Amino acid sequence: MFDGVISGTIRTVQLELLADGATLERVFTGTIWGEGPVWIPHIRSVRWSDIPNDRILDFDAVTGRTRVHREGVEFTNGRTIDLEGHVVQCSHGRRSVERELNGVPHTLIGHFGEHRLNSPNDVVVASDGSIWFTDPPYGIFDAREGHPGNMEYGGCFVFRLAPGGELTAVITDRDRPNGLAFSPDERILYVSDTAEGDGDIHAYDVDVNAGTATNGRRFASPRPGIADGFRVDVGGRVWTSAADAVHVYSPDGNELLQITVPETIANVCFGGDDGRDLYITASTSLYRIRTATTQAKRPAR
Ligand code: MG
């Protein structure tokens, strides 16, 4: 059940981004490190990962109850919904990206050439069905988040998995690529870099069909802390986690809003029947706040 409204500070220069009288609610508590939220419309639930507990949780927005979806899941992390409405998610333990069908994960990709991936962290699906994901090494460097192992291909890339199954390294100049999301027109890919000394969101001009990314540049530097997971809304604004706050940036990189949460947060997603609830995965809890916007839709094809 709901814990109810908790105190959070909202600092804003654009209050119309939140619903009138919006307050921060804690809707579940009991995780060690919550990550990878996505709204699943047909079950009206937020699904997310409790990585160190190696389980996946579903928060039912109708009943307000949370149940364990699956346990022993090989340390899933970020997830999204593909063009057919299926959940696509990252698994640190299997070092792969997988699609869940009828509750069963099916590996989509686990290798780059003959080398295993590191530990895919976050994932998005473009309008052509290609799957774009980041591959930092947290699941092979931290035993709480996966299985210790080596970086086999010698980098931490952003990959594109084509609908036909071909894997391309699209971005190779980041140290620890982590969160990622497209602009509403899919011409820009935003990528956070959680490397020490970075912590920023970087923007790249992309050609989704060709699988290219060029002109990488710094987009935003949320502080304190570092940017991890984020989402882009229909207005092209970036809603990102960083330490104990959600920061919202305009498409030209100006900070519009800050929502302080009482603990470290890792990721966000939009959800609810009208898509206007922002769900925030923090270390121990899932939070929600009512906004005046929704997540960007994929461009029509
Ligand atoms: Mg992440």
C-alpha cells in the first residue's frame, strides 16, 4: 500500500511541467537498489529491477500493491517496451539483452563478435525496431550486481542491434555509457556517462536506420551527483536522475526543474493510464509525482 506523501523539495522555473499541487509520494519501499523502471500498459503497472536482491517487481497502479514478478533473474537492470509491446531488458548476469515472452526471458544478443558483452545497463527501442543499449562493466566489476568477469572486447560501447540481428558498435568514445534515450524526432541520442570525472549527459546526432552517431557533445551536467537513467518527454525535455534529485532540462540544455527525493535515485519512467505520472526508482523505494507531460512517442513510420 502507499506510504503516502513524503517531503520533497521542488525547485523550478517552469512549474507548468508538474500538475497543480503535485506532491512526491513513496508508493513502495523494500528494495536495496531499484533500477530499470518501465510502465506496462496492459497490466497498468510499473516494472522495475531490485538488482542486489536479484528480482523484478511490479507496482500495480490500480491497487497500489507491489508484487514480485520474478526472482533469480540474473540481475536485470534497464528495460523498455518494444514495437510489439513486449518487455526488452538488460541482464548483468547473462551479460545480454533479452526479450520477455509469457514470463520467460529469451536472449536477443550476448556477444559482440566472439566476445561476450560486459553487462548491458539500459536499453531503448527505435521506431525501426532496432534496439540500442549501453554496456558498462558494473555487472562484472561489482559482485552485488552480477558475476565477476572480464571486459572481453576491451571497451564500453553503445550498441545498435538491427531488426535482422546484426550488432553494431555505434558509440565507442564513452568511458561508462549508462542511461540513454532518443529525442522525439530520433535525430539525437542522449547518453549519460557515469565514469568518475564525467557524470554528464552527452548528445549525439544519430541516423537511426544507418546506425551512426556523430558530433558527440556535452548536453547537461546535473549536480550534485551524476546522471544515471533518464527519459525524454514529448517536448524533448530530458528528465534525469542524479544523486537525490530529478533534474529536467530543455532541449537546449537549460535546467527547468529539480525535484528532490529523500535518497539516491537511479532512473525514472513515465506511466499511468494517461502517461503523466513520473515514477522514480531510488535505492530503497519507488516514488511517484504527477506531471503535466508524457514520455516522447516514437516517430510514426
Ligand atoms: Mg543505469
